[in-house]
Amino acid sequence: MKKEKKMKLSLPEVELMNSGHMACQGCGATLAMRFALKALGQKVALCIPACCWSVIDGPFPYSSLDVPIFHCAFETAAVSASGVKAGLEMVGDKETTVVAWAGDGGTFDIGIQALSGVAERNDDIIYICYDNEAYMNTGIQRSSATPYGAWTTTTPVKHFKNRPKKDMEAIMAAHRIPYIATASIGYPEDLVKKVKKAKEIKGTKFLHIFAPCPPGWKSQPEDTIKLARMAVQNAIFPLYEIEWGEKYTLNIKLKEKKPINDYLKIQGRFRHLTKKEIVFIQEEVDKKWERLLLCVNGSK
Amino acid sequence: MKKVIMGNHALSYGAKLGRAQVIAAYPITPQTQVVELLSEMCADKSLDAMFIKVESEHSAMAACLGASLAGARTFTATSAQGLALMHELLHWASGGRLPVVMGNINRAMAPGWSIWSDQNDSLSQRDTGWMQFYCSSNQEVLDTVIQAFKVSEKLLIPSMVILDAFTLSHTYEVVDIPDQKKVDEYLPPFNPSIKLTPEEPHAFGGLTSPEHYFELRYKLQKEMEKAPALIEKTGKEYEKMFGRYLGLVEKHRCDDADLILITSGAMGSTARIAVDELRKEGIKAGNLRIKVFRPFPFEIIRNAVKGAKKIAVVDRNISYGHHGMFFEEVKSALYGYSDGLPVFGFITGLGGRDITPSTFKEITQYTLERDKPKEEIIWIGVKL
Ligand SMILES: Cc1ncc(C[n+]2csc(CCOP(=O)(O)OP(=O)(O)O)c2C)c(N)n1
Ligand code: SF4
Ligand SMILES: [Mg+2]
């Protein structure tokens, strides 16, 4: 008898996100949630502060997710999750994984105080930041995750963002939490693996997911995955892990680090940049990459 | 068991006897002893609760909300600047129908830095949808925390149990600490019908269109309207079990009074002393202490002042550009019900300036000398 060939899926089959959500076409944040939930499974509770995701999920009385959600105040994602975790434990549920799910604004800016408190105490939650590099919910204003050179409505072309993106991983590493990882919707297997790993670790876990946003980046919806992969390949957003603030591991190694030009070119938010500015950005990316390699090599 | 304890510890014992399950709090003078004692109780396991030692009051309230949504009984305590920092989340608690119970020590708002008593901190939060209980003794503080859990959890509306800085918070009084078994009988465990759990996934507090929001707020108000009767009912139950009634107001010699002094908080006991002294001088004064400010006890106040000829409301707070806040509220309660009864509005004791029996005598004299108030605000004790 002939052996039946079975197709092997590289991602968990479970689907906890449904159609009918409110995201734009080509939304990276939406894919991030879909993949994360595949890894987390059903026994999870989400705390979502103000961000695109507080809209994407759908208006009352609908929800596009098959998991419970606490829509919490903008600056409180991390500690809301700590509260939920404590509450669940006290009513006898010690299994449920509690996840804070916030945008870059809710993480890098307004929510950083509560997040720092949670991380310092090493509360047992997973914090996931999906990063679309600006305040998208309120119409594309700069955040401290907006990269150097980018246009937003509060960093107009004549006065584009002239400070680098905040190094959130370094800040989290300084808290000596058990697990930090960057991930990308362009690398779903890596993303799922990291979320699963985080789920098995006790203490505060911080995941930072790169999530392109066509309206905010002035890019084409069909380029979302491409942009996410390019950002890894050109080291603008390298994929790595940090354990206990010390042990760095690079997950996607680059045989050949690509130049950033092509990546910038297909996004309207960078269209105004001159050659000189692009050279400057490239230099900064190179320096940051070298610094990361030093950490990775130093960990061996 | 009787113990001599400070007002702050009365809050801690209230939370312990109420079997709070999650506590999240941040220290601020004059509240610190509340959380210090609770930390000890959690550490030595005399209280089976998780204490989340947050980095701010803002996070304290946020953590309480998360825990409450998960179905746990939650408690926190703060004062002044800390309460103001929580403001956004106070709306979150009531709007989310999360029955958190919080102690607030009345302390004046900075600047200039003041750690002394006045009510502007809690009264600035009057429209956040919390019930507010202003206590006048340490015993009442402890008892009210237990009652507040019961009322809050029944109505799904949060409660603030309020006491004056130092006059209560740091003053030692004899307090009867009820038996845990009896408290358990009075206050069953918190068991909300809907909560955050993967067993039954709901989304709480998401985007709510004009099609639905209005009714959610209507329902909050309708439940709030049930609170006065429920407070009286649970107050009577408490009296039956523990011998102390917990009502909406406290009346002292009001029934035959010509002049009723309306007060709140710890100055209530000072007013009672003043009333007794005034009676000796032949002045028929009485004291009505408003304990519950939200929901405002319209009915009982209207009835209490029926026989009086004049009312003097004494506020340790101010709504700038308007009046003292109890004065505003009393007038609005009496409007159309009191046949032109003159109501005088006094402000005194801001920032912890002492309020003594002679303060009330001055107020009484002013009121007796005039048919009607001539000023919007009558200031007592301002030194210019
Ligand atoms: C205290 C407070 N300030 C401001 C806002 C308005 N607000 C809502 S979402 C948002 C930006 C969110 O940005 P980010 O966290 O990056 O998420 P994104 O919308 O990009 O997904 C802002 C400023 C708010 N809800 N609460
Ligand atoms: S604005 Fe961007 S992040 Fe928000 S839903 Fe649209 S694509 Fe997604
Ligand atoms: Mg964003």
C-alpha cells in the first residue's frame, strides 16, 4: 500500500482570530495577533490598552477574538495584566497565561512606567508590543519608536523625526527579566516559537513584534510581509533574544546584510530623505548592528 | 475584641476582616500605615491576599481593576496627590462596574505641599461614579470598609471610605474588632456572574458606539439610586450582628432644633460637642452629619431639616468660583422642598486649620444674627 503523504503545517492549526475584524488591508498588527494566539492557545487572557487593536477587535457587543479581553487604559497594559494575573490566581486559576498586548506608543511612551514596575517585580506575565512605529489609532503621530527620518503628522517633512528610535530591548534588558525577544510578522515560525517559549517561562517576558502599517508608512498593503522581511535582512529590525538581560542570541543570521535603500524607497514616510540623510541612517543601522553582534558574541 | 488603634489601621483591619484577595497600593503621607500593616498581614499570612507593590497610585488602581475583573475582592488606599493621579482609572472602575473598595485619607492638595486635612481631594472625584463614605471615628472606618465591600459587590459600583488626615488617620481610639467568623457570615465571598476568564471569553470595555454607551451609563445611575436603601438595609444587618448601625447620615439633637449645623467627616464629633454646649446656653442647635456623599441622601436630608428655621452647612473644601461642595449639594436637595428655609454656607479649616467647638459657636452666632445669608461664602478663620 502506498503511504499517504500528509502536509505538515509549520504553524499551529488553531485559529483564535476570526474574520470580521476592523483592521486596514495589509495590517501587520493583525497578523501579529493571529500568530501570537496560535502560539498561546485558548487558555489566555489579554489586556489591550488604547491602540489600533482596541478598534481592530471590533465594537461592543462584538469581538473578533475567541479569548477574553480587558480593554484597559492606555498607560496601564502591563500592570493591568499583573492585576488580572493576581486576581485569577486568587480565584484558583493558576494556569491562564496573561498577556499585555500594546502598541509602541503604549509601550515606549505612556506605558513605560507601569511596564518598568512590572518588570522590576518580575510579575508573571507576557508583555507583547506590536510596533508600527507611530501612534496609528490617533492618525499617525510620532512615538519614541518612530525611526530617524520618518514623516508623521507631528514630524512633518520639513521637520522630520530627528532622533533615533528608543532602544526598548536595552531598557528591558536593564531590568534583568528572564526573557526578551524581537520578532516579526515576516518570520511567523520564529514568532510562534518565541511566544511559545515565553509561555513556558515564569516571570516577566517582553516580546517586541515588528508590524508594518500601510496607511501609516504610506506603503502598499501587498508589501507588508516584504517590508517586514526586508527590515530583518537589512538589520533595521534584527531578530534576537536576551535571557536575564545578559545572554544574547541572534535568531536570523545574515549571510549578506542588505542595504537599507530599497526598504526606504517603497515607503512614502521616507520619500523626502536626501542621499546624505540616507547615508547617515545606513551608518546608524550599521553601528547598531555591530553593537548587537558584540553582545551576541560576548554571550558565547 | 477591643483594641486601641489609629484610623489608618482601622482601614487595614477592615480590609483584612473583609478578606481582600488582591491589594495594590503605593505609600503617601498620611496613608502609609494602612499599607504597612497590610504588608505585614500578607507577609505573615494572617491575610491570604496578594499584595502588588506597584510603582505608583495609578498602577495601584490599574492592578485592582484587573484583579477585580478576574473576580477577586480588591482593596487599596491613598490620599490627595495619589487619588488625583488615579483620576482616569476611577472612571474606569465605575464604568467597568468593578467593585473596588478604597480608603482615602482626606489631605489638602498641593501646592503648597500640605499633609493636613481637607476634602478637596475626594470631592474633586465626586463625578467619577464612586460611592463616598465620610467617616467620623476609627470604629466607623473599620465597620464601613466591611459594609462597603457588601454594598459595592451587590451593585457593582466601587466605594471610597474616607477619613480625615491626622484627626482620624493618626489618632488612636478604642475600636471593637469584630469576630472573623461573624464578618464572614455578614459578607459572603465575591462571586460576580461575569468575569474575565478563558472559560467564557468576553471582551470588556471595548469600543462602544452611541448606540450602546448611553444605556450603560443609565444603568450605572439606576444602580447608584438603589444604594441609599441598600446602605440602610446592610447598615441595619450590621447593627443586628455587631451592635452598630451604619446609615447615610447621623443626627444629633436635630428633632427639635431651630438651627441645624450640617457637617461631614471628623468635624462631626466636634460639632456634637458644640451643639451640647449651645443647648446649655439655651440655643436650640442640632448636628446633621452627612456620612454618604455619593449617592447623595436627598430624602433623609429633606426630612431631617423639616422643623428647622435655619441651616448652616460647614465645608472643609471649596469648588473655586462656586461654593463649598456640601453646601451646593444640600441646597440642591432642598430646592423646592423647604419653603425658603435659609441655608448658610461656611468654609473653614482648609489645609488642616483646626476646627474647634468655638468655630461652630462662631458659625452659630453669625447664623442667628441674620435672617438670610448675605454672602455666597461665609469664611470662618481666615487671617488676612
Ligand atoms: C491617556 C490617554 N492619552 C491619549 C489617548 C489617545 N490615544 C489613543 S490610542 C493612541 C496612540 C496609540 O499608539 P500605539 O500605542 O503606538 O498603538 P497604535 O495605535 O499605533 O496601534 C493615543 C495617543 C488615550 N486613549 N489615553
Ligand atoms: S492603521 Fe495600521 S496598525 Fe492600525 S489597523 Fe490600519 S494597518 Fe493596522
Ligand atoms: Mg503604534
